[in-house]
Amino acid sequence: MAFETKEQSQAYWNKNLKLMVILMTIWFVVSFGCGILFVDALNTIQIGGYKLGFWFAQQGSIYVFLGIIFVYARQMRKLDREFGVDDE
């Protein structure tokens, strides 16, 4: 991976870091917030016989994390193409 200028390299990594901060914030809110902080409020809702707070603590945060992995890969592919550093 080679950038033509230092400014391009810095812009690339700034966008990468911004994306990571956004996705990690979503992950934190879902895993810590929904699984621990908001569990009492979420437990008033049931899905398939299970309380929603329990579901987020056991399964939901994992599903969200897997979704975040796919979103990150897709967005990084777009970013790589934008800056001309993709594999193609």
C-alpha cells in the first residue's frame, strides 16, 4: 500500500479511525448498555418467550458484533477504492 502524499495517508487513516470509533461505540452501547445498563427496562419486552435484556446479553450483542465486522469490511473496501489502495 503506497500513498502519493503524506496528506493522502493521513486522510485515509483519519477516515479509518472515524469508522472504527463509530462502530466500536455502537458495539459498546449494544453490549454494555443493552446487556447491563438498560437490562431492567428491556426485560419488560419479550421475544420468543425470552426477556429482551437477557437476549441482548446472551445473543444480541454477538449478532451486532458480527454485523459490525461485515460493515467494517464493506466500508474499508470502499475507502480503499476511494484512495486507490485496493487489491484490484
